[in-house]
Amino acid sequence: MFQSTYFCERMPEIVEKVRLPKVKAGSLPVMESFYTIQGEGANTGLACYFIRLGGCDVGCHWCDVKESWDESRHPHVSIKKLLDLVKSSPATAVVVTGGEPCMYDLTELTASLKDAGLQTFLETSGSYEITGDWDWICVSPKKFIAPLKSSLKKADELKTIIFNKSDFQWAENNASDVKPDCRLYLQPEWDKREQMTKLIVEYVKENPRWRISLQTHKYIDIP
Ligand code: SF4
């Protein structure tokens, strides 16, 4: 197990290494899919169908979906089947998350969703090149593998998880690379919410271009 203090103090990677997505024609590894309410970020409160892809190599020690990491543990589901699952719900918007969904080329998936008249929302760490046609891109950068500048430029929403005080500077560093109308959010890491929420409140009051994001789905105990 990693020593969390090491990661808390570790500075982000400076050298950018372009990481390209894998092409998985016709299907993708899926950990789970479900219809619920988006609990965090700019689209909080909106009913969305979630597709959680399996596979992630970013390695956040506080990750709450570590079971997603190993791609081989998750069955490949055809894009047609995924579309049928979405259409069996009243959802008008689909959140593609992970894991790290941008490990895969998402062009085919998003084209199918858009053809069906659905809105496409992405949740990514930004550590891979973003592919696909998206109505909303949320980049939530992680220190363990820094986001690509090209991913930050595409972000409609920058959501930084605050685990310790040094994460405020990490948030500012990434905010300098997003487009001017990108929404900026600070979200307490769930297990540190007692300590970090107070700091975020003070930070946002001092720096009002930022907003608070809370994991409201966890407070109301829904997926
Ligand atoms: Fe977990 Fe997301 Fe970090 Fe991957 S990027 S380890 S899924 S929190």
C-alpha cells in the first residue's frame, strides 16, 4: 500500500507525456451502468444515465472505485447494448465515467448516443487525449498523472478534489490552462470532508471565481 503522506506532498509531473486512447471497435469494458441523479459538479441534480467504464492507471490512493482499475475484470459490452440500456430509461443525458474512460476511443460511443438524441457528458482525469463528441466535459485532474494541456483546454468544468492544503495550489495551476468560460469547482475528498469543507468555504469566499462542489449523492445515499 502506498504511503499517503508521500502522495500528499508529491509535486505534479512537469513533463507532459501524450497518452493516446485505445480503439475498441464496437464494444467497451463496462463496470456498471445505472440511471440516477448527477450528484456533483455543474450538472448536480440532473437525472442522468451513468456508464462507468472499467480500467484506470492513474492510481489515486483515495479512489472510491478501485474495483474499476483492472480492465480485464470488466466485461466488454457492445455499444448497441449500451444504447439499448440507456433507452430503457427516461434519461436525456448520459454521463460516461470510470475508471478513466479516456483510456478508450469514445468516438463510436458518443456518435451512437448523439444519433439517439442524447446529451453526452464526460468525467475524466484528463490524463489521456479526449476523443468523442461531448456536450459537457468535466476534467478532474489528479496529481498522480497530471492532465494533458489539450484536455484542460477542452474542459467545460474543472473539478479539483481537495485532499489536503496543497491541492488549492494544484487547482490554481490547472485553472491557468483552461478556457476563460470554464467553470471552476473545488470538491472535498469524501473521507476528508470534515476538515477540507471548512477550508474550501473560506477559499471560495476569498476567491469567488471558484465554486464548491459536494458529493450530494453520497449525502442522500443514492448511486
Ligand atoms: Fe480512481 Fe478516478 Fe483516480 Fe482513476 S482517476 S484512480 S478512477 S479517482
